[in-house]
Amino acid sequence: MASTNPSDSKAVIEAALFAAGKALSLRELSDLSGLHPEEVRALADDLVREYGCRDCGMEIRSFEDRYVMQVRGGLAAQVRSVAPKELEAPLIRTLAIIAYKQPMKQSELAEIRGNKSYDHVHKLEELGLISAVKKGRTKVLTTTKGFADYFGLDSDSPDLVRHALLGKRKSIGVTRMYESLASRMGLDYIPVNPYKPGDGDIEKLSEIQVLVAAPGYGDRIRLHYRGEIIEAGVRTLSQLKGSAEEIFNACGEGNIEPLAAEIDALLRQYRERAKYARPVKPLTSMITDLAKDLRIPVRDEGITAAPDYAQLKAAVIVPTHQPYDMDILERIKQRYDAILAGLM
């Protein structure tokens, strides 16, 4: 039972803020001290004032109903070199996959994250965040008590870890054509074939909350999948940017700023080139979309153009039968280069 001595209670709150290394809410401090939240507020506010008057390297700050003990602002840069290091983004992504899919075979992890995952596993083992137990020709990966401690979890049970890990994020699956887009956005994704799924794909689809697939396949996908579907249009640069924003908003993770900046720069370059293009006569809606994005005049007397899949007779043939592993921007650039070459 917590002490009723105010000095002892204040000491408990002070110790909790020191040990936590993060902000604690009134409710958390109340549970620790056994005091009513308003009593905690009064004692915590006393600590804020006391530390503010001390000539020391630490301070306690309050915001809303939370309190945090931290290095005084003016000293942070001087002591940063000895502070615990944050995990690098690639390690976080690998760790997130292990945590969500545990127990997970290392060979399965390598299929998702590539050969770099072997180095990641070694590093994460050294840090005590995962366990890798030999089983046959591979290893079985799970998170550890050290993982739970690092992320402030009450338990290292896989179910709790998965729940805490996802939070507001949603697990995302992508078809092969969109893997480079997911990588460019920094997403933790699951590659899957929802069009003709095998047993492995069916299992993956059961774990996915958001699926990125080509437009027009919704009915076929619904035979095997009940989650959210994003039919991502990527015929043009503008469509690609819009699809990236939709994926970002749906998943609550990733980074679209570098990709958006690159798309905007490419679009400016291509539109500058397109100022000298002759009018085009689109034979399909895809060519109409390309012409609109490049701001090329569309005329009945213009030069005929069609995508290769349409098998139409046209003066300009735009490539669409491209390798699935080709970068998504390169796919679109090939189309723009082909149509502009034919209209100059």
C-alpha cells in the first residue's frame, strides 16, 4: 500500500518519472502512488517548480495531463553522444514484421525483407530484442522480454505485442506491380497475389487490413478478401501521386514527401518537353489520360496513339507490358518518353 506521507508520495512520483524515461499520465502516476489524480497533480506541479529552481541538469515539464523528466534543454546537445541510441528505420521495419508475424521463420522474413534481413536479425539478437532459435535449416524468430521493456509493454505475449505494435496503423498488402511504390513510401508491406491466390496468399489475405491492387479487379478480389481495397491508378504521374496519398491516408504510416517531390519535378520536366509536341489522337482512354497529364493537345486530325496491350494500328505505340519488378516511376517514364518521341 502506498505511504500517506506526502514526502514519500512525492518521492514515488519523482522516481517514476526518472525510471520511465518518457511522459507519464496522471492516471499512471495515480496507479503507482495510490493517490487521487488531483493529489498527484498537486505533488507533480510542486516537482515542476522545485526542479525549475534547482541549478541542475534535469527538469520536469508538464503538458496537458502528462509529466516528463528530461535533460534540461540547453544541455541536450552536449550529452546526446552518451544517450541510448534509437533503432534505425530499416531495423524497426524488420523488427515490426517479426513482432507482428511471430513465431516467424527467418526464411520467410528474407522473402519479405531480402538478404539484408540476416544482418538485421543478428543485430536485433545482440540488442536482446528478438530470439532466433535454430529449427531445421532455418531459425524461428520471436520477440523477447527485452522487446517489451524497450517499448514499455506490460507483457511480451505475442498477442499483446501485435496489438500494441499496430496501434492506429493497418497491415498492408500489395500486388507485385506496387511493391516498388510501397518501398518508396517506406511501408511495411506483405506481397500477395489476390487475383489467383494460392494457399499462402489466402493466409496472407486473412492478415491484411488494406490491399493495394490494380483498378478493375475488385469483384475478383472479393472472392477471397473482405478488407479495404485501394484500386491504385498509376497510368500517369498525377495518378501515381494521388494513389500514394490515398495509401498513406489509409495506412497511417509511411512517407510520401520524397516521392511527391520527385513526381512534381518529373512532371515539370515532361510538360516542358510536351510544349513542342504535335497534337495526338488517342485511341484508348489510357492515351487520353497521358495526354491530359502532359497537357498535349488532343485533335481528331492528330497523330494516332495506343497502348501495346490494345493491339491497335497506331503511329505511336506506348509500352505497358513491362516487368513487374520495374520501378513504378520508370514504368510511367517509359510511357511518357514513347508518346513524346512519337509526337515530336
